[in-house]
Amino acid sequence: MEQNKNQNNVNGCPKDWKKWVRFPQKGREEHCGLTRPTAYKLAREGLIISACIRVNENDTRGTRIFWLPSIYDYLQAVAKVTAEREVLDNETEE
């Protein structure tokens, strides 16, 4: 049986997510659906990992890239909290 190339690895992150990505200036990033401003905000808050690539260390401008597995981990945590809240809300309604 042929294995799917996107099969999950040990930590549950899809294999094709093991990379750095650059967010488009407009629109959403294709893997996670987040926008650039949202990614910058999450990185500033330390919730996801990012790096700025500069040609010279004295440059004021550079290219900001984001580690996709950290975004995946963040989204998983948000989904878990949301699911737990929904369970609690359903229990209190009964």
C-alpha cells in the first residue's frame, strides 16, 4: 500500500508543514489561512516562531519568515481550548 506523502509524523504536524513560510502581502497564507497582520501579532506575542532575514546586519528592512509547525501548534491549542469551552457550555445548559 502506498503511503500518503502528507501523512502525519509523530507530533501530528503534517510533513509538508515542516518549513519556513513567507506570508503574502495581501490575502491569506495557503497552509493555515492566517493573514500577515495576524501572523505578525502572534509572533510579537511569542505565540509563534518567526525570523527576519537581512542581507546585512545593519539593514533596517528584511524578509520575515514564520516556522509553520509553530503555527500548527498554536492552532491546535486554540482548537483544544475552543472544544473544551463548548463542552463546558453544553454542560451548563443542561
